Amino acid sequence: MGNTAAIETLEALGADVDKHLGQKMSHLHLHTGVKNPIKPKSPKASCLRGASSDCIAGWNLGRGSAKQCAELGSRRSINLTSQFLELYCLGGQVMPDTKPGSEVRHAKRARDGREVVVKIRQKYTDNGGAFNSSDEEAHFRTTMEGLLNLPCHTSICNIYEVLEDTDAYYVVMERVAGSDLCGLLCKVGRLHISEVREILRQLLSALSLLHARGWVHRDLKLENVMLERVRTLKATAIKVKIIDYDTMGAWPPSGPLSADVLGTDQYIAPEAYAGKYSPLSDIFAIGVIAYIAYWKIPVPRRDV
């Protein structure tokens, strides 16, 4: 499968995104090897290529439910606690530990029995922990406070609260139903184009909020996108949520280059390998997700 087929598929997907979002967003800049394969056809598309957060803020946003938003309230921050285990009853692991000093557990909130997921990260010490340095821990704190104060969005996993004690941070998140896209594709194979279009629409809507607030995710991939099929009397709808924000960072357009390459190989935009992260880095990753979801094959290396 070459560049031309991939571009034609993504242009077809983008046409549906145009219809739903009401913006000319059909031409995603995928950094392929084809000479001038995609040309912006509108001011909005041109603005996207320039990665202006003001422009991206114009995309339609999917809002969370009133109940969810009411729970989040006004400006929030990380709160101290000395009794986390009295506030939450921890259950089993959500997934095997992949990072030293970190674990993800199922839990129930004591005051109302709400089922949640808790990510526990041990604080930085000279003997280890979940962070490689005090600067990395400070970045984590900044990112968590940014997430805590995002407006509700139906395609962004809600962070209910972040607590800390002398030893660790406890990131309390909603328990997202469904399966991640990687697991789903392993079970069912390639997705129908209508489902891929809807996944794209919801992902772009979520990114519009992150980018408008000056954040980039930097590790969008199949494993970090959850999909739930919801059956109704007339049809089956799909709900998509982005999870795992460990790599999320602020994006000042004139900021310094990143000292580290963040993300997962194949989903990383070429310029990100040189430390140049921007909203376009996330758009590139979404193009890769769409390609794999529809064709169920990795993007050929010559294409990226």
C-alpha cells in the first residue's frame, strides 16, 4: 500500500470530518514522501498547517455531561492528604506495571461507591521513584493541574482529582468503558470506514480543546484511545476517549526545542525527532491511527 492510496483514504475520511465539524479540515498534513500531495483549500486548513492555537480553538468541542462538569467546579489544584486509603478502596491492577514507581489500580470512592481508576506515582527521591529528576516531577505537577482545569469534553478522560502525600501522587480518573483500539483491532480486524470517520471526528474535537489551551498530547496511539460501542433502539453509536496524559506538555510556539523524543515510534512526526513538538505532531499521530484502523497494517516506513 503506497502513499497515494493512504492519502486518498484519509481525504475520504476528512470529507466526513468536514461535514460534522463544519470546518474545512479535510487535508491533514501527514509529512508523506509524495511531492505536494495535499494542498489546503481554505483559510482554516491553511491555519492548521501553521498550527495556530487561535485557529484550532475554532473547532467544535464535545462537552461532557452536566453531572460530570458540575463535579469539577472552579479552579482546582493538587491537594494534600494523609488518609488516601480512607478516601478510596484500592482494587486490582488495571494493567501490568510498565514504569518503575508507577502503578494503575481499580478503586472505589468511599463516600459514594463510584468506580474509578487511580494512577499512583511515587515521588522523586535519590533512591528512585517514578521520576528521573525533580524537574520531571515539577513538569508532572504542572501537567496535572492543567488537566484538572480543562473544560469537560466527552472524548477526554475526566480527572476527578489529584491527591498527594509525603510519598506519592494519586491521580483519580474516570473508569472508561470499552476497549483500546489496539485490542479491538486484534479482535475484529480493520474497522468500517464509517467508524473510522467517527473516531477521527471525536479525536479531532478533543484535540481542539487541548490545543486551544496550549497543550499537546505527544503520545497519541491505538493503545491510548478507548472505544465503547453503545447500542440504542435505532443504531449502535461509538464513544471515543483519549487516555494517558503522562507525556502531555505545554506548547509555546516560540519555546525551546524538547531535549527528549517523546511518544511511540511510528506515531512520532518527523520534526518531533528534532525536538519540534506542536499541535501538528498530534495531527500526524491521528493520521497514523486512521491509516492502521482502516487498513489494519502499519504505515510503511517510506511514507513517514
